[in-house]
Amino acid sequence: MRKKLAAGNWKMNGLKADLHEVAALIAAHPTPKCDVLLCPPATLLAAMSMTAAGRIAVGGQDCHMAASGAHTGDVSAQMLADAGAHYVILGHSERRADHGESDEIVLAKAQAAQAADLTAVICVGETEGERDAGATLEIIGRQLAGSTPEGATGANTVIAYEPVWAIGTGRTPTLEQIAEVHDFLRARLIERFGAEGETIRLLYGGSVKPSNATEIFAVSNVDGALVGGASLKASDFGAIIAALDAA
């Protein structure tokens, strides 16, 4: 049985003064049934880890594929782990678009995460043009195959489906569209990894909010959510956690 996961991506938001939201989240949900993860900007990772005190997991939003070296401005997977991280988001559409990250780059980063004992949250998703062209499953299948390393397990890998056209737009795919993609991802994971493919959690991301969380979590093969803006406030993210616990 896959344990549900509520993951929050703070993106380029948050200062030390905002860590009270983490404390408030823990106070309001001291014993959630699901796993809870927050991924702040790198500047807050160590401080958030101290605030979380093991009650919730923290993670990075990206890592370099090298363990160390002359890579000004980059952060390695080992550095994230040293700062208290247990997870790292990789291949988010904003990284793929803004930084030109290919499947090969995401794969190398996922391998680095494995080596540092971090769980990689590998993101896949289609653009609006690709969906309109009927290429959704082709694109997602290619990203999944090219970005997921050998040796992926339920312990070291999470897959997040984030339709690019739904991120931060308020638009959400239909429940049938979400089910189609998540069922496709599950089938591909089982095809490649056998029984281990059943243990890898699949998250949905893309304008998840308290008002639509319950119906999304009822969809087959949705094991949780990767949440953007709604994870910044304890009240909003807490409502999503409560919906996931009730699913």
C-alpha cells in the first residue's frame, strides 16, 4: 500500500519570517496520516529543517548532477542532504523551460540524488500545444523513460505529473484526463520496474487547491499532490493535507 504524500513547492518565495507557517502547519496537523513534504528555496532549507524538527520532511527544489566542483551558484545533492533535506524536486517544467533542462540532465540529477540518499521527485508534463496536438501520452512517456534512472524504487523515487498549462493558471484537467495520465504512468512503471513499479508514488500537480483536492485525490493512481502557491500558507496546505488524509 502506497502511503499518500502531500508535497509543497515554495518555488522562489519565502524568507525566515515565513517559517511561522511551518510551525502553524505542524501545530494544526500534528499527526497526519499522509507524509508531508515542504521544498523551500535553498536559503531556507537548513532553517526549515530545524523548524520542522522531523515532524515533516523538507527537500530541495533542484540539485546539480556533480557532487562538488567549479559550479558557481549551484547546489549538490550532498549539500542538500547536509542541510537537512530528504527529497529533491527534479525536472520541474519551470526548470525545463527556464534553464533548458533535458531529460538527460534530469536523469543525471536523479542519479546524483540517489547517490546522496535523497528521494527524487521527478516531474513530467505536457504543454498546452502538446495536449491540443494529442501528444500528451507520447510526451509524458518520453519524459518518464528519459528522466527516471535504473534502480528506481518506491523509497528513492516519486513521479509528479504536472500539466504545464495548469501550473499557476487556475485551470485544471478533467478528472478523466488526470486518470488517463496516472494510469498510463503506473502501467509504464510496472512495465519497466516490475512489482517495484507498483510502489512508486504518483503525485498530481497543477492548480491543486482546497476546493478541488478531494475530487482529485479520489482519482485512480493519484497518491498525493505536488502543490505550488497553496503550500505557502498553513491554512491552505493544511486543508489539502486534510483532504488527502480523508481520501
